[in-house]
Amino acid sequence: VGLPHGLAPEERALIRPYRDSRASNGRGIPTPPPFAVRTMAEWEEVQSLVITWTSFPGILKQIVRHAVAECEVIIACEDQAEVLAYLQNGEFGGPIEDLSRVTYLAAPFNSIWARDYFAENIYANEVDSLLLLDWIYNRPRPDDDELSDVVGAAKDVVVYSTTQAPYDLVHTGGNFMCDGAGTAFSSELVLDENGAGVEFNQTIRDEAGVDQVMQLFMGIDRYIKMATLPFDGIHHIDMHMKLLDEETLLVGQFPTGQSDGPQLEQNISAVLAQEDSHFGDPYRLVRIPMPPSVSGNFPPDASYRTYANNVFINGTLLVPTYRTEYDTTALRILREELPGYNVVGIDCDSEQNIIGQSGAIHCITKTIGVADPLLIRHQRLADTYETINDYPVSAYLRHRSGIAAATLYWTTDTAMGFASVRMTDQGAGNWSASIPAQSADSDVFYYVQGMSNSGKVQVRPLVAPAGWWRFRVLDISAAIHDGHGPVIAEL
């Protein structure tokens, strides 16, 4: 099954030589970019998915099957012919018919856990040149560590790295999530691994020191860190949490008082009480049950089964699954939250029991953003009692060539198509339009489209018009009759 997600016992003696080699090998650009940068969110448009062909080939094959419909799939492998034969055999869903978007890359690697060691996506000046950012990996696996440089060279993408003092930083991709607008989340593992008494780091850093490196190399202006969980052995937040968009947190939920539930609830309560989304309002919270083992146990008496360990690949969301009785609920929640996305479950708990190694789909995949992004950011409209005044819609759009036009599409019946409203440029990347007022008990569906001066067209949500934002026009008379309406002050 290959190297584990955690540190293998025999690897401990390798840490010091690995650390010293990372400090002197000169890979990547070890100084901060001389311009402002933005770290990409996972739901943004991607050009490639990176995996390493080693353990759990049945799961990898299913990832490839669904990912090739969305983007290029880069498979780092030792034997292209062997991988091709497996992708074309009858196992795990049968042969994959179209492999034209698969790139086989002869590259060294040590393990399957590409999420942790492969580079993050950053953009110069928010939407300009695509760059990669490579941290010091917290495992002594030098071949894994080189993959970012090999892929960067193959894709002709510059790689920056926090590998040499005074800018060295130890970090892993499974313990990092970003909203694409300068806010990121991690567990306090990132502080532990860069503090005193830890073997991978060269420079001892306090929290302010960690934050400074993240700002310089990744444009992270607000870095939210949560206490590690008692029974999550790797302390990566992707085992229990996911950002679905700039304002929505998908969080795993244990039965009351069980397993990591108490600490997880404390962490999320603190985030909701102390932090607002990029838009200045409280985060939306979506809960998804954490499934137990067959015997009904949770960690520490069972593997850490999670549905939050999923991955966006443009219009597809690949989700780890375990048993039908729990999977149906999890997939329904994700499909309701992400209308229009192709939400696909991949079993991680039976014949290919990768979850037993504390990892799943997110842990073994890493995406590369497009070279020419058209960024669209919007705070969704909330349900309203308004039936007289129009509903203002604002969005932030950016492209390196500039935005030529933006359009708001809306409808009260998706089967009847969408009406279009040309948005007005308000300056500084902000565009606005309004949806006409609707009667009570109406559902309104809408999305935003942008076109750059160079001719690129992009929509948000990324799957529009199959997917959209939705709000409901509520009936104030019914609410007051039920005793749940808004308080109306006496004049």
C-alpha cells in the first residue's frame, strides 16, 4: 500500500538529512515574489489534475475516469505502459474510453499523498501570471518534494518555494484551505511544525512569523488557525472541513459528545463568533455527518471517515464514500449545496481501503489553475420579504486584459430559461445590476457572466446555467400569522 499518510517509523532517521538537503539544493525561487500575489481557491477553474501512480490504483483509476471530462490529468508514474494497461482493463468500472487528456510524466515520487507535497497555485497581481508555491514537506521524502519542480518545468510555470532561510516554512496542503480572497484556514499544526523543537524547520517562528511568510508568498492577509483535534492523527483540516465558496464552511459532524466532536464544535463556534467571511457577514455553516465504522465506532476506535475530503475539478466534485446508508445523505447534502455540479462518489473503504491510512480523495489529488483566469466573486442574496423594490446584485470581476462586459442572468423557473440584464461598471472591479421585484412565495435563480477584453467568457457559479444561486421571496403575512415574522416597530 506504499508509504503511509503519516510518518513511517523508519523515516525518522531520515529527517535531518532531508531537512539539510532542502536547505541547500536551491530548487524554486526561495525569495518572495516582487509583486502582490493571490492564492487560488479550490473551486476556481483548473487546467490540470496531478496524481502519482503508486498505491490504491483502483481509486486512482476512478479519479482519472471522471477528471478527464474536466481537464488534463497528469499522472506521475514509473511505467507508462503499465498505467495505460490498467486504465484500459476491465477492473473498477471497465476501460476508460478516452485517454487523450492524460499526460504521463516520468518523474520520481515516494508516495500517493500529492495534496500534501505538491505546490499551491498563486497568481501575480490577482489574475495575472500563474505561479506555483512549494513549502517544506513535513515528511523526509525527497522525491515527493521534487515533483512540484518537475511539473512546473513540464508546464512552463515558475515555482517559488519557502525552502531556505530566512523564508523557510514547513506546511502541507491537507492542512490548508483558502477562499481565493486572502483568507486561509489551517489547524495549529502549522504553528507546531514551525516552532521550537521540531525537526523539519530551519527557522523557529512564532505565529506572527508564520503569518508573515504566508502573506509574502501567498497573499494571505488573514490566517485563521484552529486547535488540533485529539484523535485526528495527522491534524489536517481537510479531514473534517471544506470551503465550498467564500462564505460557506462544510464541516463534519460527530454524534454529540463523541470522538473529536467536542473540540471540533468548539473550534467552529469560535470561528463563527470571531470571524466573518470575506464579505463581512457570518459564515454559512453546512453540516455533514461523519460515518462510523461497520461496528459503529468513531476515532480513536475506528478510521477517520469523512466526506469533507472531496475535491473540485471544474464542474465535478469527487467525494469519498463508505457505505450506502451514510453516503446517500452526504451526497444529497453536497448536491443541494452545489446545484449543477457532477457530484461523484468514489468508494474509499472496501476493496481499496485508503481511509484506513487517514486519507481519501482530496489527500491524493492536486489541481493546477488555468493560466488565464477570469475571476468572479459574489456574495449570494439572502431570502427576503421584499416584494416591491428590485434586488440589487453586485459582483467583483477581474481579468488581466480587463473586463469588457458583465451580465446578470435570472429566472423564477429554470425550465423556462434565464432573462439577462447588462451589469454596470462601478469601478475598481465592481459591477452591479438588479433583479426585478417578485411576488411572495417566489424562488429566484441567478448567475453572473463576465467577458474579458480578450474575449474570454466565464460564469459564476462555474457550472451555470446548470447551477445557480437561489433566494426565496418570503410571504410576510404567512410569517406573521405563524408568529415567526419580522418585528415591525410601532410608529
